[in-house]
Amino acid sequence: MNIALCYQTVLPARGGCETYIAGLARRLAADGHEVHLYACQWDTTALPATVCCHALPVAAGPRFLRPWRFAAACARALDGAGHDVSVGFDKIWGLDVMYPQGGLHAASAEHNLLKYDNALLRGLARLAKAVDVAHWSYHRLERRQYLGPDRPLVVAISQMVGRQFEHYYGIEPSRVRVVPCATDTNRFNRPDRPKLRLEWRRRCGIGSQDPVGLFISMNYRLKGLAPLLHAVRRLPPGKRFRLLVVGNPKTERYERLARRLGIADRVSFVGPCRDIERCYFASDFLVHPTFYDAFSLVVLEALACGLPVITTANAGASELLHPPDDGYVIADPHDHDLLAWCMLQLLDPERRAARAQAARQAASRWTFEDHYRQMLQVFAEAAARKQAA
């Protein structure tokens, strides 16, 4: 098939969605499909040479207008290009398939309010959202994506997101295909893993036997770093433990919170990390107390590394877990005591070892090849619909 992939940037060092698109492009190209990428920026080294990259102008202006401008530029570039199927991953319209890696803006905006731990703050945040130009811009764009004249075949990244399409926009299930995201587990099969684990721990000043919890995110507030720090405070003082915080370089606010809570010596703020595998290798379990995450690729990557996972029911990837065998799923990130209890369970070496084995098994049940085959079926279905029209 002749397949067009559309996303503003494909720089895998920046995050999960861009890592996924690069991996999908490589797999499609390896299978002999003709792959085109429409983007403003991309990492050439992350893509096979056979992928044809089409440079679109970098969208300028206010943040809330940039997706509209990218979508318009993409529509112009695709007009008459003759692709069998066009695929979008975010705020864009007029394509044959939409696979929103971040879920729905409407759902995200609603869940974003949950990060405030009392009703008064949530009420004030809701009022602020009501006059937020960006919120209304994205909401209108999303309605155009899914309810406009050119309605795409929708791929939901989790059952949770599939239900949200019906809840927020009344999209009938017949238009939705649920295909969970996946990662290439071979990335983590490194023979030098024990060496890398020790090297990274030395770099962070962590003992070789100290239990380490890992938190990875670019959006610390939405992914629950504040309640996680409060939960760390509730761990028994005598228990050896270190939390690695990886992702966004802007850590000052959370470093102040850690000092105020008296846990600064238990938290290492790593910031951005290009070699994210080393962070997984250096850790013993993942803590992802998110308020909203359509899927959470970090959960899959952690499982592939044999790390048990603590997350919330607000993460689509929680659907792949079998608690308590491979981790724990809690309802409310603000439940600091329960979050601390889950971490305390994984500070026990024997229990942690059993959970680690189950985590690897969980990762093996859903592979990138399984995901890829389902996506090919969706692409073929969309291409047939397009040809029939």
C-alpha cells in the first residue's frame, strides 16, 4: 500500500507518540509498503531511507492556532497525492484514519481537572477553562475531525478511549477499532544491561541494592508527580528507596515540594534522557499515577523491561495489567496512603521478583507484531472504503 503518515514532528527523543510513528514507518517500509511522512521536522536517523519525507512549513502564531495551520498545510500537500490511505495521530482533519495517541481533548480536559485535590480548586479551574481560547479552539478542531463531512475510520488506543468517543461525540462503535499501542520489546534485550544498570545508578548516586521507583513524563502535573511525592513521604523512614524522576527539565517546583516534604534525599530529578532504556534498567518498578493517559507507552516499556507497574484506572494501558500479579491499579492518584502502600509492597525483594517475572509475561502477550497486523487490517479497510467511495 501507499501510506501517508501525518504528524507535526517525528523526533523520537521527545516522546512516545513520535517514537511510535518512527517505529511504524520502519516496520511498514520493511514490509515493502510505500511510506510517506508529512511533517515539519523529523529525525532522519530514526527513519529508513526509503521513507519519502515531505517538509511542511512550521506552524507559527499562537499555540491554539498552530494545529489548524498544520492541518491546513497537510490537506494542501495531500490533495491529489494519490495515497491509498492517509493516517493522522493528533489534531488534523480530512484523513482516512485517525489514531489519536493522546486520546480525546474533551476527555483530557475533563480529567485534567482531577489534578486539583479539592472541589473549590476544580471549580475555579473549570471556570478558567470556560474562557480559555485554546480549549475552545481544540474542542472545535476535534469536532471537525470526527464529526465533519469527511469522517475517518477511528482507531482507539484503548477500550477507555473507545468508550470516550461514544460518550463525548456519540460516535457509533461501528466506526471505532480498538488497537492498543505496542512497543518493540527487542529494544530492551541488551546483554550489557547489568553493566548499564550499575553505571546509571552510580551516576545518580544510588546503591546497587537500593530499590528504585521510576517516574517518566513530560507533563509532571497531569501524570501525578505531586501526589507521588506526597506518597513517598508516607513510606517508612527506615526503608531504603529512591525515586527517579525523568522527562521535563523544569523540575524546580517539584524539587521545592520534595524539600518541603522532607524527602529530597529520596528523589533524584534526572530531567531529559536520550537513553531512556538506561533509566528502565536502573529501576525496579514504574510508578505512573496519572490523572489521564490514553494509553501510556511507558507502561508497556516498563513491562518489557520486567518492571512491575503502579498506575491508575485513568491510564488506558492499565487494561493490559493483571493486578496484583504484575503491578497495581488505583482509582485516585490523590489517595496518597494507597499509593504509598503499593510502593511498599514492591520494596519487598521476593514480592518484587515475582511481580517482575509476571511483568515480562504481560509484555509478551501483546507484541508490536500483533499491533502491526491489526493496524494493517485497519489501513486495508480504510483504503477499500476510500476506493469504494
